Amino acid sequence: MTREEACALLDGPREVAVAKILELAHKAEQWDRQSAPAADPLQPSATVAPFKKPAAPRRRRKPGRKAGHPGACRPVPQTIDAPVEHRLETCPDCGHPVGTPIRSHTRLIEDLEPGTVNTHAHTVHGHWCGHCRKIVTPTVTAALPRATLGLNVIIYSAWLHYRLGISVGNLVTILQQLFGLRVSAGGLTQSWIRLGQTLAPYGVQLEQAIRQAGVLHADETGWRVNGTTHWLWAFCTEDLAYFRIERRRNAAVVLAVLGEIFDGLLVCDFYAAYNAVETWAKQRCLFHLFAELRRVDQRNTSIPWRDARRRIQRLFQDAIRLKLRRPELEPSVYQRRKRRLHQRLNDLIATRFADADATRLIKRLANFRGEQEMRTPVLTRKVCQQNRSEAGPKLTHCCCPCSARRNSADTSRSPSCARSPKQPSSASPSRLSARHPQPKPPDTHRLPLRRSFQAAKVILTDGSQEARRSWFHQCP
């Protein structure tokens, strides 16, 4: 609209001018909404202000179970610790004396009792050894060397901090209010440092076990050490979790942990540092792939892209649907459908697309476990402001794996192409065999370090180093 047209509109009828102004305002609002930069699909929700978040979509169905479903309740306890009898001598309504009970019923109540602090005086007697010609003393296994806090306090507090993400200040309050134990924040952190020094050899064994894994998940996230940006790396399997804090975020860290050749399946995102390692196979994170599809949709609306996107989305939706239906399908039917999906994937990779985004994403051809194991360290990063000294990364490196929760023997979440670490790779590229021989498979009895309160206590209380070393390989 030119200036002359606008002046002519104002000189005309008032209602016509008002209607035209409202129409133009509506078009301007629509244009502003369409031209506004869309949110990144990978942007964390916590980084968006609450008043800027859109309203949540309405639920399609009511929450909770459907009407008429079978009831569910807590299981009945197997043991009764203490029976309690409740009797009346007078009526609670009128105060009249009552006779003997004529009926009774039993209620089972599970409750917690306030903790108590027990102080033990350990008298250590020295004995003269005529053979060694010196005084020998027994080892006190109730606490770490030169420590005044017992193993229960140190391990329990370290588990709460490194596994559940509770801050050190809140831990001091918990120990004082629930157990009556007065301890300072510095005393806890110093005890954890000694704990990390004791567990350091097991971190080396854990790193060696990670390299022998058949399926390995890898991820990294930012971390601060005394105000300086570092990176927390996580390498995880179904049973193991190995954390490492490094100053760099490049391929050198991946090569230091996995080596130049990893004879297994590496599950990771699209970060280029993981491409420096030659693997038996690489599987990309499905969430990152779908997020990239949404990100390209915001700037690319061409027909070739929409055709490629539809084929990619249908393929992975069918794969997810087949994974969910696996328990109800016959093994032969499942294998036949899986081979069909693999054939569709090969056809998709072999297709030459005219769109550049489609060609780029095809080269990148499931919940990512590496990011699942990252959730607790990320929560700790938000609550506790990471580390304030150079000893902090070493402590996190040792205590995070030992506090990680060990999963059950459920392998249904493993990728269909996953293989056991005890089986040699039959599909390894010839260049891997030429450059590096197949690694020796680990012993079949190798089990991961148990992440539990009792197991950590067994490690620290056993006085024999040889017994500790064999315990790592033979967890009960």
C-alpha cells in the first residue's frame, strides 16, 4: 500500500478504514509469528523461561488406569519384626468400662525408625614378631586409614551425593537431623577423597572392562572445575558405567579410552570425535536423528526433502513398533520382519536424493543409554556447581561408577544388532584384521563391579589386596 492509497483510505468512510487497519494488523501478527526463530529441538526445557513456554497440549485421555482394571497394592511383608497389641479399657465415646475383645483384625504398617550414631573405641594392640623383628598391629577395617568416620557414613553419603545428586550442604543437614551426627562439609569431602584413592585401582580395571564390551554407549557434557570449563565423558554398557573428566572435548579422549580400534558396537551421537575410532559398527542415537529431522523441517520445505523425511520416519517407526511387539511374535516372524527392515535400510542408503539435507542425514544412518547415565551427573552439576579443586575430578572419576545403579539382567532394550562380548566379530572389515588382531575375549565369569552399599563396604574392609582384586572378577 502506497502513501497515496493510505491517505485516500483515511478520507473515505470511517468503518472501511478501521476494517482495513484491523486486516493489516492481523496479517502483520501472522508474519511476525511465522518469521520468529523456532526453538531448537535439542534445547533443554530448563533453559527456557516458564512464561515463554507454550501451554501443554491437552491430554487425549484421562490419566490413570481404566475403570474396571484389576486392583494393585503393596506386597505383604514376609517377616513381622514386632507385634503390637491395641486394647481398650473404657469406651472412647462415653467412658464406660468395656469387657474382653469380641473381635480383632490385623494391620501391617511399614515405617522407618530414627537412626542412631554408635561410637566404638577400637583399641589396637601391638605384638612383637620375632621373625620380622618389629612390632605388628592388626588392621582396623571399620574405617579408612586415619579416618574418624566409619565406612557406613562415608559410603552412604557418597552414594547420596554421586548417585542421587544431593548437595553437600543438604547431606550435612540429613546426617544431623536424621541420625544426630554432626559433621562438616569439609569433613565429608575429605573423606570422599580418601575413598576415591582407595577405589582408584578399580577404576583402571573398569576402563579395561569397558574396552572389552560388545555394545558401548558414549556421551559427553560440560563440567566446571574451579570455574574452568571441562568435559564429563561417560562410557556405559548395560552393567558398567565409566566416567572421566577431561579438559578437552576432542578425539584424543576417545582414543585414550577406547584405542584406535574398538571391536564392538559403539552407540553415540553425531559428534565427529567418535569417528576417529574404527569400530565393528556404529549406531547413532535415535533421538538425535528425530531432532535433526524436526530441525531441518523448520528451514527446508522442498518436495525432495519431504519425500526423504517420510521414508526415514516410516522406517524407524516400523522398527520401534517391531521392537515393542517382539514378545508377542514368533521368533521366525520377528527375524523375517527384521531382515525386511534391514533391506529397507540398505535400499534407503543406496538411494541418491536430490536434496542436500537428505543426503547428509542418510550418511548418519535405542533410547541412548549414554545420556541416561548422564542424568545424575547433570543433576549434580546443577545442584552442586561441579568441582572446586583438582581433586574433585579424580573423586568423580572413582565414585560415580561405583554409585551407578546396576541394571537387572533385562536385555530387551539392547539393539537387535548387539552381540555378546564373548563372541568374535564375523563381520569386521578386513582392514581391522590386517591392522590389529581380534582382541582376546574376556573370561566368561567376568562380572562388573557391584554398585551397592554392601559391595563397596566389602571392597574396603577386606584386608587382602589379592582378595580385593579377585572380588572384582567374581562378584557374587
